[in-house]
Amino acid sequence: MINLAEETSTMVRRFALPPAQDPFVNTPLISLGPGDDGAERFWITSWNSVSGTQAIMITEDGREEIHRFDDHPGFYSAGPEDAATLWLCGDLAKVVRHDLRSRERQVFATGAPYALMFGGMVVDPLSGKLFGLAFPPPTPTAISFDFRNGRAGSVFAGVCDEHYSASHFANGDGTFTLLAFNPDLALLRWDPATDTVTRTLASELLGRPVRWTDRMTISATITDDDGHVYLPEVGWYDPIGQRLVPGPEAGRRMNWFALRDGKAWGSAMAGEMLTVATWDLATGVITELCRIPDGTVQGVRMSAAGRIVAVTMFGTFLVIDAADGSLLQSRHLPTDSIGHVDCLRRIDADRLLGTTFITQRFWSLDLRTGAGEDLGRAAPGGGEVLQTWKIKNKVYLAAYTGAELVEYDPDRAARFPENPRVVAQPSSGMRPVAAADDGRLIFYSSNHHYGELGCVLTRYDTETGLATYADDPLPGQAIRSLVINSAGTALLAGTAMEADCQSAPPTDDHCLFATIDSVTLGAVSTTRAPAGTLAARVHGVIDTERYLATITGRFDDLDQVRWLILDAAGDELGPATLDATSLLPEGGSAVVATGIAGLFVIKSRAGFALWDFRAAEPVRLATVCDDPSAYACQIQDGSIHVLLPDAVLIDDDLLARFG
């Protein structure tokens, strides 16, 4: 057995990961009111599961403080208790009290299970309570918390069917309405005095079915002088009477975030650009005011003094004249950090490319000097690059949230949208989750948008530039892995039966292994994965007709990852039965193909190890990395790259000893 831990100095190279701009996404920019000097302060947080989230507290005149939270990845909800105290939540299971002056923190359990809480949390200083909603599958759950006394309140499991919170408004009678969406739009009325919740659906208000799967028009709301709240595509809502009332309708789909003297201000995303517009409620005229590069719907608000303030996705602070759109101030804030790396791709012997979570950015690392460079935006929209390929002298990257495929020429200056440039864009795709290539053709599968089952399969010819798509090639199933068969004529796929993030219930009771024609992208044959499987994956070839596959799910009343040999001889796949599966060795949780038939790297709690699956039982060949903090492994052209929270380990020799 070869133990690389003993030979690191001569065989494994270690490089520090380069910092990049921290992402300020999914988090509302909120007002904290005036500070000690009377200047209005604003607050927004980034998302970073490696270095910890950081917050910008900035005054309207541009004086900032950076607050770092090393032990918390992010807070998508926040609200002030008073001028010096802020309540934060990113995880339904806990809330955090943050003192803005001393920076002391306290963490309190809510009694709810873990779930990512998005924007919308209510913080009510009058009652001393807060209220929020998240989706710990399979049941949307709300919480209340008595922050005045520091104790958990109620846990409202099954309070609604809607999965995600977006924003809230005060009803004017001491109660609050939290907006939640997917599959409908729910108005959750919370009474802090009685700690009770009631629900009204948009479909009930409108008297017709409503399908509501995004927050882009409800991340903020406007209220008129009569206390009526405007809900785009629904109408004006009277929160006291809990009914719709007559009022003007906006002729453009936007998130309306401010209303003053009969004029509303709204924003809408278009690729990497945020448009800000005004709406004259009396005339109905909507006028574009300005555009904010890399702006977000959640990150733009109106100050008490009547100016538009914004923090972009990449930490630029802007102040804009709300009357004519003139730019009054622009400052880039010092918020670079090392983030979670989703993809690594070797450009050549001396250069490594990486992409970081939810930033839509990419970086390069010089393997001769160790110097890193943030290359800026790689793709439009918000999200991150999740799949990469190196084909000849180009790098290709596929990105969430629009499933775009971009081509990057590393020998030219990085300058999106020219380089990288978009070369394919499936209209129904959202999250690229599976990838394959044959050295010329790129294949990738993208989940449909939240609340929708199925996927779209993309085939891109890097020589001709021709892209073709197959929407829902396996109806209702999302392809989660792709491997080109030994003959190069078909794709072997494994599926999940649920929608992205379990945002819609499955219509099937099983997952599939499938063979897909590499030209038509149509299904050739399928076989059911064993009962209990939530995700089936094909990882790579063992020999000409056999492939290593895994199933992830609940088996024997335990959550497990099990491996099996998938027989793909001829046109038909062999059966996949639970009896023919085994637990991954050493309690493994993930498999990485090496590109060498039969050899795979297995991730376990202890790190990564190389295994041979060609015999009847897998044989451990070598330790790849024995650092338990290692979280990902990427293998390309015989080189192994292992990611640690702050570094990448590279071994160009190990596989050659076994290949």
C-alpha cells in the first residue's frame, strides 16, 4: 500500500487557493435605521461555507464596517431588534443575536430541524418575537422565537405546502404576513400575541389555480396610504380584510420595492444586469431609470432620504438618484475571501482553473509560482459553474441558474461575455448536474427549474458549434450522471425521481439506469434502480461491458450509499437488484472516476483513497489524501487534484503507477 501522507514532500504539491470576491446573493439589503451619528445604515451578508460569511454594514454616505462570522456560512434572513442588536438566521434550527457595537454573538436553538432559511424572517421589537419559515424535507416548517427572553417558541410543522420564504409586511394591527412560494403563493398571517399562524393562498384570492415558483417579484413589497399591499400578478391586498381590492396594475413584471407620492420603484434581472424602473401609478407609465451591472433584486432598496442604495452580487456599493437615475456614489468593498470550490479543471501543466460556489466567477492558479488570479464573471445570471470540460485548447463551463454552456479560451484575456462566451443555452434548464464528453462532443444534463420534475439533456459539438437539446428524455426523471459507453455510441445514465431540492413530489416511485443514444438523445433502454433509491449514478467503466454504479437512498431503514456492477452489454441494461449491491468500502460517500478502467477514488470521512473494482471484491491500492477536511477530488489526464478548505493538493504521478 502506498501512503501519500508519507511522501507528500516529494510527490504531492500543495497550493494555496486564491481569494475571490465573496457573493452577496439571496440576501436582502435591509435598513438598520440611523446610527449614533444619525446616518442611515444598511446591512447585507455574503454566503461562504469555507471562510464563513461576512457582512457589510454601510452608511448611505459610504462608510463601511465588515463583520465576519467564521462559524456560519450565511444568513439569508436578518432583522434589527434595536439600533445595536441584530437577529440573524440562515438555518431554521438556530438564530443568532449579534451586537453591532461589541460584535458579541449568542446562538439559540429553535427546536426545529436544519433547513436553509431564505429571506422574509419577521423580527418584531414590540412583542420581542421573531418568525420564519423554511423547508426541511418533506414538510415546510415555521418557527417563532421569543428573543426578549431568549427561548424557543412554537414549531409549526406542516404550516403550509409552500417551501420557501421571500419577504414579509406588517398588517397594521400588530400581526404580520410572511410570503412563501412553491407551489402556490401563500400569505402566512402570524399573530405574535397568540403565536398562531393562518394561511391564505393566492389561488384562493384569485379563484383560479396559481403556480408560483420564484421570488423575483416578491422579495420586497410596497404598501399604499390605505395600508394595501401590492402583490405583482395578484393585485392589491387588504391585510386587515384579507381580500383583494381594486387598484392599478403594473404593466411589467418587476419586484416593486418602494412607493412614494404615487410613484413606485422596481427592479428586474436580465442576465448579469439589474434594471431599475419607476411606475407612475396614476398614468400606468413605467420608465427605465438605470441599470446596475451584477445587481440583484434583493440587493437594491430605497433610503429614508429618498435615494436608491444597492450592494451588487460582487460587493460594490452604489447610491443612485431616485429621480433621474444619476450615479451618485460607487465603491468596491474589501470582501474577497476563499470560498467553496465547485470545479477544478487543468488548463495545462502550469495552470489550474477553479470555480467557486454561487459567485458565477472563476479563477486561475499558476502552478509554477503559486500566484492566483480572480478572472471575474464566467456566465450570466446568478449562481455558479457546476460542470467543466477541457477540449483541446478550450475550457467549457456549464452554469446554474440558466444551464448556459460557455467557452473560455485561456490564451486570451478573460472578459465576459466575450471570453468566456455563451455557446449553448437550453431554455428549460436550471442546474447542470451531470457531464460527459468524447473529446469533441460535450453532453450535460440540467435539472428543470424549481417545482418542475425532469431535466433537459444538451449535446454540444465543439468543432461545429452546433447545440441540440432533448427535453425530458426520461419523463419525470432527472439525469444525475452520464458516462459514454465503451463503443462511444451511447450514454449510460442514472437518475433521480425528485425535482431539484425536492421542490416537487415525484410522480414515479423509482429511479432509473438508462442507455441514451448519443446522436438523437433518445432513451434506448432502462432498468429500475432498487426500491428505496433516491439517486442512481453511473461512474465509469470497469471493462468493456461492465460499469461501476451507485445508489443513494434508504435501505434496511438506513441512509446508505451502495455500489453495484451495471451490465451494459448490447442494447439492453442488465437488472439492478438490492441483493447485488454492497456498501461502499470504508463507509464511502462518493465515487470519482480516474479515467482508467476499473480504478476509482472513494471519498470517506478519513479522506480519499484509490480502489480497484476489477476483481470480485474492491481492493484498496493507495491513500490519495488522509486529511478529513478534504472535500472534493477531480481527476484529469492522469492528474489528481484534491481540495482542502484553503488549498489544493496535486499529484501527477500516482495513477501512472497503477495504470
